[in-house]
Amino acid sequence: MARYLITSAIPYINGIKHLGNLVGSQLPADLIARYMRGRGHEVLFLCATDEHGTPAELAAAKAGKPVEEFCAEMHAVQAEIAKGFRLSFDHFGRSSSLQNRNLTQHFAGQLADNGYITEVAEKQVYSNADGRFLPDRYIEGTCPNCGYDKARGDQCENCTKQLDPTDLIEPRSAISGSTDLEVRETKHLYLRQSALKGELSAWIDSKTDWPILTTSIAKKWLNDGDGLQDRGITRDLHWGVPVKKGTEDWPGMEGKVFYVWFDAPIEYIACAAEWADANGKTDADWERWWRTDKGADDVTYLQFMGKDNVPFHTLSFPATIMGSGEPWKLVDYIKSFNYLNYDGGQFSTSQGRGIFMDQALSILPSDYWRWWLLSHAPESSDSEFTWENFQGSVNKDLADVLGNLVSRVTKFCRAKFGETVPQGGPTGEALIAELTTRLRAYEQHMQAMEVRKAATELRAIWVAGNEYLQSAAPWTVIKTDEEAAKGMVRLALNLIRFYAVISRPFIPDAAQTMMDAMQCDDWTWPDDVATALDTLKPGHAFTVPEVLFTKIADEQRAEWQARFAGIRA
RNA sequence: GGGCCUGUAGCUCAAUGGUUAGAGCAGGGCGCUCAUAACGCCUUGGUUGGGGGUUCGAGUCCCUCCGGGCCUACCA
């Protein structure tokens, strides 16, 4: 038995995420977590909400609530939706937790002690009307290059020219519209990533099996221009982890907080501590997942994220760990994803375009979404959601191939032999051979985290069941050889339980329904297919389940297509 | 501007430089009647974005052009 630490990129607190966010991190992480558990491995699967930063402050203000209250509410909302999608986190934490505050301050202190922190005085735009410093992109004005009047302080969206906020003509606050802006000097802490460049490069170079998407982004940042740059890790905000050097005050840093991207990955660690605290466990219980000097040597650590998160996970966070000089576990494999597009354009949180997680669950059960999203995961390039494709996949794969198989087997048996597994002769050698080959391929794809290929193989395994029934034809055989027909049906009933076990990572609810119908609770992974298909013995009672998957009708599809075309209400 | 990814059948995708470029869906035909009008079998469909090059051999490697996308360090 191996041990797997699995983390999903932590979703930002601000609002409900769309299906593109889901398929890029939480969902594939859940797939692998469930699979590894199914294989009998010890798994700690962690996720959290990323709560600090300017957008959270602004959203809270807009909602007329204290930011702490806003975040607590949104965390509860996201936790509920995660449950709805059956995301099997061992703990769903919060980056604003006390554990993360302490740990973030601890790391900063370690980094400072080891000489990896420098203080930099810089000039930044301050808005008197808003009473806050403005990040570059929160300043708008006219582009000096093309004259576009909604250019942002970091870049003009119209002509794509990179800008400095002071370049803008007639700059104004994007928050209040105020033009009462001034440039102030402020001091910030920088993480000296440049001093760790060699170590980071060697580490990245050693990861030859990582997705190209992951390593190419890391190498770009390492080698582009002057190489890896130091990064500011503090901000002039109220909402965040107060800047401290361990437990000591940090002179000159009063009133400042750490940058969200400094404390967010540390939450992966703090979340394990939250998990321990929430479950009456000791420090040793979580440290054995994270400290290589306290038992984490045999842990394999897998991270899942969208491509926009890659620089922070390949460089900044590892730099934090390396620079601490402490034996924290570094990630072993980073699975990164491209983006999911929606009907010819992008999913957009700000424009409310596409399907959001709560909306998805309001129209169809989670398994429908899980299956489509995972079997179309944007692994090698951006992929595209269309309602036609979704309807086709769900109806064909889930309803026709798998759902109908369960129906035909259980109903045939009930009609001919009653609701118990019949006694019959041996059968199905060819099927067992095929399933064995395909199951091994499925396992390899899951181990390699090739999500699409795993889904394809799983579907082929379902199809094999229909092929078997069609060629065995118990409905014909029963007329001349009842014993043989009974053997076929017994095998087919066992096939349902077998499918429940191996399909559970993709479609946990349907798997549970299938298992319940077989009145069984044996989720043992089928290392030997022949043995697995002999689990339900003659005389074992079963029930005919409700239809596993209802098909999506054309009218429904058209209605949803229209409903989600425009702006989110 | 720079870097990276990507372009393969109507659609969604496969193919360590090595047989005749393969699957699923959609389309066509046949079979079956247990089943959610479901299932199975057979089948149509390709100048691998264009052009050039390297090689005994290129979807794959190189150059170039065209299209799509992402990143470019103070959003997260």
C-alpha cells in the first residue's frame, strides 16, 4: 500500500466557480483520489478556499458585509457545491485559518533568517477616495498607444501593449472612478527567488515525466530575459495574513499583509493541520504527510491545477519550501490542464458566461457532469463544451451503454429466474480475457493520470458487457439450455458489481446505485477479473434499480442552451 | 514584440520517426428482441492547415506562411 497526498488548486473565495474551473483542478484531483483509495492506497486529499486579496475585499464591500463574514459565507457555499459534485476532500479548509496564518508567518521568518527576503522601496498608486493602494489592473485610463479609453494599468486590452500605470492618460480608480490618485512610496518584502534559481532549475530538470504544459511554463519563467525574478510577497491591504517574522513583529511592515500567492500554497500544508484539528488528530498525524523527517518519505505528492497556476506551483511555492531550510515535502507530480471553452468562446466569471457549478447541479445530477467533463478534460489543448456534444455523450455513454446494460440484465433475470442470482454453468472465458486486458490498460492510464484515455478505456469495458450479452444471447439459449442461460445471467449480474467498483472514480453516485441494487458492499478492486466476477454467489438477492441515467431530450437541451447563452442572472 | 501550446474524418479525439493514419459519435446497411426506440455486426468518410526541406521512411523532426489559444511576473 502506497501513500498519496493529493491537492487541488484552491478556488478563489470570490463567487461560484464555473465548469472550466472545476475540470481544471478539483474534479481530476477527485478522480485520482478516489481511484487511489479504490486501489487500497492511503490517501489524504485536500482543498480549501483562497480567501485573501483585493477582489475579496471589494466583493465584500459590494455585498455590504465585513470581509470575514463574506468569506465565511462563501466558503460554506463552495463547500456545499463541492459536496454536490461529490468531491471527496478529506478536508476543505480555508486560507484564512489560524493554522495558515501561523504557518505563513513561520515560513516568512525562516526565509528571512536564511537570507531569502529583501526589503524593497517602491512607488505605487494610491487612491485617496478609495483609501487604498491600487494594484496596476485596478487603474483605468486612456491608452497612450492606441487611445482606448478603458486601458488597464498593466496592459491595454485593445492593443495588448504592456503599460505602467503612470503611462495612462487621465488615470482613474477602477473601483470608484475617482481621479484623485497619487504616487506614494511604500516598502515591501521580496522573496529572493533569483538566489534559488539554480536549485529550482535542477529540480525542474529532474522532472522529465511531467506534462509539457507544466515544465515549459516553469522553464520560461526560469530562463526568460534576465531569468527568474524576485517576487513581492507583501501588500498594502487589510485582509490577509499580517506580516510577521515568525511570531515576532516585523519593523517597518506594520499594517501590511502577505500577498495571497504567498499564503495560498502554504494553505496546502496548513489544510492538513486543519484536517488533523477538525478530526481530533495530533500534529504527528498531519506531519507524517508533509515532513520528510517525520514520516513523509514514502508519500507521493500530486498537485492538480489549471495552467494559470503553474508558475506559482513550480517556482514560488517550491522556492518557499527550499528557502525555509526545513524538510517539507516537495511536489512529485504536477498535473496541469488547459482551459475549457464554452460554445465558441470562453467561460467567463466576470461576464457570467457559461455554466456555473450551482447551475449545473440544478439541472442534472453530478455524475452527468463528472462523466462529460472528465472524458473531455482539456489535457493536451483547450477543449470545447457544446450542448450537442454533452447531450450526445451523456445519452450514448451513460444511458445507452451503461445504464441500459444494467436494465436489460436485471430485468431479464427478474422475469425469468426471479430476483436472486441463479445457479448456472461456467461461461465467459473470452469476456474475462478481454476485461483483464482492458482493466490493466485502464489502471495504467489512471496511474499516469491520463484522464481522457482512462475514460475511453472504461467506456470500452462497459461496451464489452453488451457485446458479451449479445453474443451469448441468454434469451435464446434459455429455450434449449436453461442451465447455460443461468450461468450467463449470473456472470452479467456480477458484471454490474464489477462495473460499480471500477467506475466509481468517475461516477460515484451511479456506482453506489449499482452496488446497492446488487445488495452488496464489496468494493474490493478486481485484481483478478475471474474472481471478481464470481463474487455474487447463486441465491444472492438483488433488486432492479431505477433507471440509472435519464436521457437528455432535444427540447431540454435547447432550453438550457438558450438559458445559459447570455448573462448569469 | 517575445515564449510556449495547438491545427488529423461532419463533430470530439488517438497514433515511442516505421505495415494500408485509427477510435467514439453522427451518416448508411444488416441482425437481435432481454433492455431506457435500447444492444450487436458490417460500412461510407482523410491531399494529417498551405508550401518547402532532412530521411530508406514524416501526422511526428527542421524552415516558412496561415489560423486558434495561453503566458508575459501588482488579478487570482
